[in-house]
Amino acid sequence: MQQSRINRRARTATMVAFATNGALPATLLARYAEVKDTLGVDAGVFGLLVAGFMIGAAGAFHMPGAFLRRWGSQRVTSLGTVWVALALLLAAVGVATGDPWLFIAGLVLAGYGDAVVDVAQNSQGLCVQEAYGRSLLSSMHAGWSIGAAAGGLVGTFAASAGVPLSIHLGAWGVLCGIAMAWAARSFLPDRDAGTEDENASGSLERRALWLLIPLALVALAGVAVEDVGNNWSAVFLAAERGMPTSMAGIGLSVLLVAQFVGRILGDRFIDRVGNKPAVVTSLIFIAGGLIMVAWSPWVALTLTGFALAGVGCAITVPLAFAGADALPGLKAHAGVTWVNWIMRVATIALTPAIGGITTLASLPIAITAASLIAFVALATQVRSASRTPKPEGRPTLAP
């Protein structure tokens, strides 16, 4: 009974970690239009500035795993959250002083901290999932969605009330930091970092890297859906389906609602069918949904495609992290760290690639190209299923 109570508290604490991780950057995103006007830059320059967050995240490289092995997920998530909050405050100071270099420096540092916290919270989530003996990570990612929505609402309210950005981000950062510090006290102990394979070295062996790439493709397929929804859904519905610009945002809303529902129900689905069938089903939904979005002539079917893709992408990242964490021969937390890094590096090029294909051809063709990530990931999973021995117990996602 005592252990059950400890596990429940750890599960709640990890949900808080995901929520604060979503809430911090989202509250700034809600004020990006104001930030652009205050800095007085055009759309092209602003796009380069905000790319600093992803550049900083990619720059974390292998460090999240190293930090976790040295200090553990409790300290890393607590201090990492404070790091992100302070970095975003630095970005706000850059806006207040009209200094774009200070703004981008804050975003780079925030992105670096976000990557570290992301690996730490997922590693703790996998510990909780193991303690429960059933899938839980998908619903924890739903906690991130809730936090991001809350952060966006707070940012929108602060902007409408005329609250200075630095005061807004400072107060929100303090609140998220306190919440994370409180929650981290209930984290479960991390896996013993000394139990990794004795042959594992500080750098990934070539074979291990090749095993991680298919898992990173699964995660990237889900991220591609989010990129299409966040950056291109409104443009697509207005330009290709003739929707008024005032209503074109419905595509993103449909996708996000479907993703949230998929994350809430995803753990039960994974436990019922197993990790491998779950990821194959998700990739089919992503590929089919994006193809439907790109080529359906009717708005209703286009929105249905966004919903299918949203449901499909809900569990791809949790499943990829779980598969990476289970790989033998790697140091503790290394699998999650490297999949996270590969995914973030690839994401930097995703939006420019879609924009470039749109310029050269069309947006439907660009969205079709994005769906190819899911098709390639699906091919690697089907291929691995034919050569991977069937494990005992609940099926796992094979590399």
C-alpha cells in the first residue's frame, strides 16, 4: 500500500513536470506578435531570431544524459526549469531594451535547458511507467499539452491586460519553478547509472546509432504533424480550400484536440495491443491523415485528415522514447537523449524544407513530402518486425 501511494505521487509529480515544461515557452509564444513589433524586425529576421530556441535545444547534444547520470532527474528537472525560466526572462529583457541579440541569446539558452528538462522528465516518466507495469508515458505527454494551453492563455491575458513582458515572464517563471521544485520531491529514484553494458563507451557505437535512427524516425513522424499544423494548416486552408482567414485556424484546433484525446486514451491502446502494433497503427494514421489533408477536395475531409494525423502523432514520441530507453548496450538515459537530439536537429530543417518545396511546387506536394517521414518510419518498423525475436510479456517497440 505504501509503495502504491509513492508511485501515485510520483506519477502526479511527473505530470507536473510535463505541464511546467509546456507552460514556460508557450506563454512567450502567445506574445510573439507583440515581440516582433516591439523589436521592429521584419518576418524574415524574426523567423531567424525565434529559431534560436531550437538551435539551443539541438546544441544540448549528449549533455542531458550526462547531467542525469551525474545529478539525477530530481535535480535536473528542478534546476533545469529554473534555468529555462531565467533564460526566457533574459529574452524578455532583450525585448524591453530593443536588443535582438539579447533576445536570441535568451531563446538559445532556454532551448538548451528545455532539451535537458525534456530528457529528464521522460526518463522519470519511464521509471514511473516501469513501477506501474503498464503504459503511462502517453498520458504524461497530455500533461504537457495542458500546460502549454495554460501558458498560452496566461500569455494572451497578460498581453491584453498590458502587463510588461518581463514582469509576466518573471512571475510565470517563479510560479512554474516553485511548482516543479515541489513536485520533484516525489520523484522515484533513477535507474542505477552504473548498470549499463560494460562495453558501452562514452560515444555511441555505430550499431547502437543505427538502432536509434528508426526510433528517431517514429518520433520525427509525429513532430512533422505538429509542424504542419502549427505553421501551415491555416495557410493551407485559406489558400487551398478557400476558407476565410478568420476561420482558417480551425485546422490547428482540430489537430490539437485530436492529439490530446489520443494522448489521454493512448496508454490503454498501447497496453491492449502492444507497443509495436500501436506504433504501426499511429504511423498509418499519420501517413493517411496527411495524404487526406493534402489531396482531399473538401474541407470536411481535410479536417478529418488533420484529426487522423493528430490522433496518430499522439503516442509516437512516447513510444520512441520507451523503445530507445530499452535498448541494450547504452549508458543510462543515453537512448532517450540521442533520440531527443536527432529529433530536434531534424526539426530545425523541417519548416524551411516545407516552405522550399511549397515555393518550388505547391503546399499539397510539400505536405505529401512530410508524410513520407511516416511512410519511411513505417517501413523500418515492418522490416524490424520480421527479424526481431518475439519477447516475453508485453510487446515492446523494436528498433
